[in-house]
Amino acid sequence: MKSLEKRKKIVKKFMPKKIISIRAIISDHAILRYKERFNMPNGNSKKALKSILKKGKIVLACDGRNMVVAKDRTYLIISNGEVKTVYTKEMFDSSIERIRKRWAESDD
């Protein structure tokens, strides 16, 4: 019995890191910030951001439309189903509370 109870606790704590399909519109602002913050003056930045959406992991989530997806120190901030901006790891670490606060305000 104890092992079954232990297993139930493990199952309740599980939070998937990756959703099969993340659908998000990529804003022009996000493309500009990606080019600026990751020194990508030329090339297909939108394609790179789509790749991060596809291959990245969810590191912070409020619901299916508000989340942060990360891959290789690149963090995509998604609000209301749209990639709003792109942060470096350092920027994300210092902005976690502000992101949560904005999501909470958008729910009201």
C-alpha cells in the first residue's frame, strides 16, 4: 500500500516540460529583440524563433496561452498566445516575478 501511495504523490507532482504543439503568433517586437539581443542582424530570425518554440521546453507556465519557452539561454515570453519578446537567461532570471504579475493582471 505504501508504494501505491508514494506513486500517487509522484504522479500529482508531475508537470510536463513540453506540450506537443505550442501555437503562438510571433510579434514583430519579438523578432527585433531577438536580432538585437542575440546579435542576429541578418538571417531568418522568425524561422529561428519558430524552431525554439518547437524544440524548447516550457520553464514557466500560467495556462495554455501564457508561458515561457526556453532553449539554449533564449527565453520566449508568450502572453495570450503571442510571443511578445525574447529574453536572455540573465534578463529572464531578473524578470520572473514581473512576468507572473502581468499574467495575473491579464486574467482579471
